[in-house]
Amino acid sequence: MARFFDSIQEQHQAFIEKQKMFFVASAPLAANGHVNLSPKGIDSFKVLSANKVAYMDIIGSGNETSAHILENGRITIMFCAFDGPPNILRLYGEGYAVLPGDEAWSILATKFDILLSTRQIIVADIHKVQTSCGFSVPYYTYEGERDQAYKWAANKGADGLEAYKKEKNMISMDGLPTALFNSSK
């Protein structure tokens, strides 16, 4: 059965720290807009306090979460147990993007191993935590991280990554500006 909490409890943080993957969901306000659901990996998620989390966001083919949270703040982060006891944990919050050069960047960046392909850090103020059974989530075995993203970023280089962000990461698929778009003005 689902249980709700007003903050991240110690047992929640312990569960989060064991997970190798999480999912981020966001949506625009427009009824015809696209809901986004993105899987995330590597050691990119940190619990900052009982009501604040952050993850290091890597350059990708889109930047939907940034656009959605810029427009309306809504963000949901989900963790699933793929080994051990079944469990699903959702964090509901209000998010915002922190970009290199922002005042908060110098503090947040120390929490992560910043990569060449780090685009931004997404921070979420959590107002609700939900746990549920996860009985139907199958077992999966973690084999390791993929290295394609590291190779792709190294091949592009810093200048190539900046050009890629300008081409692919400034506007959402629904035409909403991202935090990167706003910072380029």
C-alpha cells in the first residue's frame, strides 16, 4: 500500500543511495503538450536535505525537464528496486535548473563529479514523498555504466558540446524555452 511523507526519511535516503537508475517526469501546462519521462544513471543524484534533492543533468538530444520546470516547476522523480525487497519511491516537488555561472553552481557542483557533458544541475524542493509496493517490478541485475556518453562528449569537445546545446537544448519539443535559452539572452 502507498504511504505518504512530508519529507525524505532516513530509510528513503538509504534506498535512494543504493539505486543505479532513476526516472524524472515533467509536463508543460498546455493540455496538448508532451509529458516527458527520462531515465537517468551514473552517480548523478544527491539528497541535499530532507526536502531538497539535486541531480547532475547531462547533455542530451532534448531538454524537456528544463523547459517544463521553467514554465511551471512541477517535477516527479521515481526510484524502483530492481533487486532486494520490492519498493517504489516517488519524490514530488518544485524544480529549477542551476547553470554553470549561476551563483548556486559553485556550491552545488562540489556535490558531483562534474563531467564535460554536464549541462545543468536540476534542484527540486520536495513537498511529498510516496512509497509503494513495487511487487510487479521485475528483478534486473546491474552490469555497469555505459561509456558511449563519455566517448560522445570527448569526441565533440567543449566547443562542439556548446554548439550541440545551442542546436538541440534551447527549446522544448513543444516550443517552450529552457533555462539555457534564458541564459543566452
